[in-house]
Amino acid sequence: MAGDEYLLDTPVVRDFVAGVRAAIEDAGSPAQACDAIRPSFGRLLADPGWLPERFQEGDPDSGMGGGIGQWLLFRAEDRSLSLFSLVVPSGAQTPVHDHLAWGLVGLYRGTQDEEIFATRDDGGIDLRQARPLKPGDFYALIPPTDDIHRVRTTSAETSVSIHLLTNDTGCIWRHAYDPESGEQTPFRSGYVNVACETD
């Protein structure tokens, strides 16, 4: 498909994306861009009505396993920006994985525990931080810091997080990690609602 793709084509999403693009253009660094986007991203997480229920459902055929659903909401024509929801059923957890992009990630529904890992010179990974997340919490990802993590839903209800990242996260090849050995495996999570090109 040529042009930007709005899988959720609403004024809320279009206005948010326009503001993000303006912030990125004006910023001198990823950190500055994230800081500029924080207010509008926080408002998105606090708005209970903008994300339809179909984008908050799990996926039994998930690329991440565990019934986890990754729903594309928007991506730029050049794949330099994407907005998507990640839906993790109660008790399920993602693999330990990286993102290979900077941006913001925040919790929209449910509660999660997040574990953040750091790589070692010998190729292993260490658990660096663990923290609980509640709706409205969000954080910046700026690789290589904080780019490798795992999340687990701790609420009885499904958790839904919103990701704004500077790549086509669901369709690029990235890495899953064995938490004990640090061994990397090629990993592509995919999207529930959009097929990735084969390569």
C-alpha cells in the first residue's frame, strides 16, 4: 500500500501522529523528541474512548506466543514511525526481546510487571531492573539503554500497552533472548491485522 497507513483512522490518531511528527522534526535528539511527545502521549493513555475493543483482543496465532496480540494502528510510508497496541492476556508474558528503535511505551489497561535487561561483554544478559506498571505509566526507549525487556500481565484482565516507535516494529527482524544464557534468536512479532512482507 502506498502512503501512510492508518489502520485506526480517527481524528484522535491523525492529530496525535501529526503532533509526533512535528516534535521529531523540531527535536535535536531522540531524548528531546520523547520529552516533547510526553504530554500528548500521556493524554492518549488517559483517554478511555479512543481505542476500539477489537484492538484490545489477544491473538491465538501470535508471533510472541501466549495469545499475545500486536495490533497496528498507524505506520509511516517509509516505515520510520509506527503506533500499535500490544495485548497480553492475564498471566501471559512476552519473550525477552528488543525493539531496535526509540520511542515511548505506556500502559493503557490492566497491570504489568516489567523486567529490563542489559547485555554483557561476554554475550549474556543481566536483569537490571524490575518494576510494576499501572494504567497511565509510560517510559522512553532509547537504545541501547532499556531496549531489552519482558513484560507479564499481573491483572485479572488483559493488559494493553501502547507503543510509539521509530520503525515498523512488528515486521522487522529483531531479537528474542534466552534470559539464562543470553542466546539470541531471530524474532519477528508480526501484527494481527497486517501481514508482513516475506523475506
